[in-house]
Amino acid sequence: MRHKYLNLGVLSTLLILFDQFTKYMVTSHVPLYASFRVIDKFFNITHIRN
């Protein structure tokens, strides 16, 4: 049971770190309101402010 929660914690931490890294990369390298394709005709990333 403990191993299950350890895996969940590690996975959650990795996903949060990946999310923060991609946000940093977009805000520092993509101009505001610009977008770029990650997967053609499926997935774009656009830099906007909330």
C-alpha cells in the first residue's frame, strides 16, 4: 500500500515540475499572444495572460 502512494507522489511531483518548466519556457521564449504547433493540426501552445 505504501509503495502505491509513493509512486503516486513521485508521479505528481514530476508532473508539477514539468508543468512549471513548460510555463517558464513559454513565458521566457514565446512572445505574448504568439503560438506554435507542438503536434500539427492537434496541439498548439499559445502565450496568453490570465
